[in-house]
Amino acid sequence: DAEITQSPRHKITETGRQVTLACHQTWNHNNMFWYRQDLGHGLRLIHYSYGVQDTNKGEVSDGYSVSRSNTEDLPLTLESAASSQTSVYFCASSSAGVTAGELFFGEGSRLTVL
Amino acid sequence: AQSVTQLDSHVSVSEGTPVLLRCNYSSSYSPSLFWYVQHPNKGLQLLLKYTSAATLVKGINGFEAEFKKSETSFHLTKPSAHMSDAAEYFCVVSDRYRGSARQLTFGSGTQLTVLP
């Protein structure tokens, strides 16, 4: 079965360190997204990609970057982790052309920045 | 601009009783509306969607929602709650003409507790 996997599922790091969260999907979807989930805020979009070599900023992109070198992967990098980036991060994907909002989500990566 | 308000952060029901999770939205254009469910330590899963066809939308696991344009509401209901329905539910709005998920706006979530 097709799926979307995130790793690591749990990560503890220190302020100032670089962190990369991996996202891999086998749906062959063109669209991929990174969200963060914080209590009382629902999900907020960090970055998204509509295909290989395409990346775009979402509403909370400061301090994050992504790259898309193939269809399957969209790694999220925190260049210099800050305590405000402690959160649960979700990767999602969708196929081009479907109604906006039909996303398939990974199970999340819980990041703690000390 | 678009926005979504989930009117209750927590809802508790007894098993076998009806469920009502309330959602109001604001959209400049004809919206698409969605409900997602998130079980503990899991990702979100699409429960149902409204995209301008029938205003009463049926989803998985016996849930349904009714789009009411005059009330700008999209409340989620289920006739009889099951223990497995305990989860967090998110109402999501999208300005459909945009056609891309970057325009999605998530509500802050409603935690549903089902009591035995």
C-alpha cells in the first residue's frame, strides 16, 4: 500500500543546532507540504512543493527550509533550532488536480528544542 | 480572506448518543469545506468534504455534515457515538478557485471525548 512516512518520530535537540526531518511518500504525488501543529493553533503551513525543484514559503516559513530533488522526498531543515520551534511537524501530500484539501498525512515528528 | 472557527474546543458525549461538532467559516469566494480527524499520535485523515455538490455530505464511519451558506456553517454530526470516535476533529476551509492546498485554513480543533 502507498504511504507517507516521517522520520524521526521523536527528536530532542539543543538550541542552535541544525535539524532535518525527513518525509517520504510512495503515492507518487506531485504536491507535498510541511505543517506544524501547536496547541490552540490547528495546523499552520511552513513550506510546500508542487513538483521537483519547486519550493514555496507558507505562512510560518522563517527559520525553515526545504528542497525537492525527487518526487518522493521533501526534507524539512531547521537551520538553527530555536525553542519556539518545539512542535509536532506533519508532512502531507496530494495529487495534482484533485480538489484542494484532500491531503494524505504522515504520523508526525515531535521535535523538542532545549 | 478566509477563516474558520470551531466553536467548542472540547465536547464530551456518552456512547450511543448523538455527536455535534460546530464549525463556522468565512470565505471571500465559494469555499470547499472539509473535516479531518486525528487519533492520538497519528496523522490527520480526511473524514468528509464539501465541494459545491450536495449540501449534505456523508463521510466515513457514519459522520455527515451539512453546508449552510446562509449560516456560514458546516457542522459535523453523527447519530450515535462510538468509543472509537474519541479523537480530535479539524474543520478546514479552502477558497476553491485557488485550487491548491496552500490556501487551506485549519480550525483550532475540537477534542471529542466519548464516555462509556
